Amino acid sequence: MNADIEREARRQQLLLRTLWRDEPADALQAWLRPPRQGLQGHGLAAYRANADAVAERALASAFPTVAALVGAESFAGLARDFWHRQPPARGDLGEWGAALPAFIAASDSLASEAYLADSARLDWLAHQASRAADGPHAAPALDALAEQSPELLRLVLRPACALLASPYPVVAIWQAHQARGDDRFAPVRAAFAEARADTAFVWRDGFAVCVEALEANAAAFTAAVLCGAALSAALDAAGAGFAFERWLAQALQQRWLLGVDVLAKPRPP
């Protein structure tokens, strides 16, 4: 029985490698069961075509902005190339695609579109936010903010929250592709004319994924919070002029904040 299981596993692995063109088609011949010898030729081509289509649909779902930016034909070729070079390691294709931004950044054919890799990074963060856990629906308790020193507190954001700093106006690009209207790309043109850099904050409001550009001090504060820094360290990172009360009100209204942790008091020397 163990030998049969091992043989079946090797047969399936070889089939996958053949679909990805890591093995010649005739390599399968000795491993196919007699009723399935016809898999070669037309059958194998059908499997490959289906695999390419599945890859394209999975990546288009996770990277809609990139798909729109490069066009359907180019994105289909990109998806096929990525599928063959970095195939999924898990059965859930919703988890496949994290390496696509780096793949795009390393592509000679896409090198002229330098913002594309960061647009892909933002798409992936939005995709992850759509799949993240909800966490408790109740508003977080804030008593500790009034009772404890900032050195002993840590803000915890919801799992869907993420941050991306880019030298390109990726928020304007993302928002334009979510919007409707005849001149929805006017803000993108203006942002590129200003050579604007964006720090994108991603979160989920109910079922809707939201993306907003943060100002520099709010971005520094949020980055420190996401890294698990104490509230005092996050405030230091934000610098002078940061309005914590305004940030907190927004975090509560838009349900960024999951809770406030009280850290263990430092031991005396």
C-alpha cells in the first residue's frame, strides 16, 4: 500500500512538472495508467490551457489594478509566466501571488513602468485584507489610555491593517481604478505631475477594503504601532505636531483599533 501511495504521489508531481513544462511531455508516458494514455497530446494541452486560465483568474482576482494597468493580453502572459516559474505551493490559490510584485520588479519587459511593482504590492495588501480575520465587533476598551503611562501601553490594530510606503502615487492609482466617472484618472495625472510619493494604509470596513494615503507623521506613528512598539515609542516616531487624539478618533470610527495592551512593568535594576 505504501508503495502504491508513493507511486501515485510521484505520478502527480510529474504531471504538475509537465504542466509547468519542467519535464518533456513524453516523461509522463511510463507513469500514466493505461486508460489515460490519451492524456498526452490533446489531453495534456487541455490540462495546460486550463492551468493557465486558472492562474490568470486567480492573479486577476488578487491584482485587479495591475491587470487593468497592463491590459488583458499582457496580464495573461504575465500570469502564465509566473505560474510556470513560481507555481503555487498550496491548494488555496487565494494564498498564491505574494511573490508577484518582486517578479514584476525583476522583469525586463516591465522595467519602464517602475510604479507597477508597488501597485502590485498594494493590490496584494488589499487582497490579504479581504481575507483577514474580522476580530471582535465590540469597540475596544480605552480605560488604560487614561490609567497607564504610554511606556506601558501598546495599541493593537486589526489583522486587515497594513502599510505600504512608495515613491509613487500608488494610492491615487488604486483609488482611480476603484472609482467610476469619465475623468477618474485626473488625480493620478496630477499626482505624477507633482512627483508625489504615497504611504498607503489598508484596512477593511465590513466587507469593503479601504485604502487611504497617510501624512508623514501619521504614517510614522502607524508603522511603529504595526511593528508592536509601545505607545510612547510610536509617539516619538511620529514627532512633533502629531495629533494623537485625531488619529485615535479616526481609528475608532473606521475600526482600525482592535485593543490596547498593557505591557508588563519593567523590573527595577
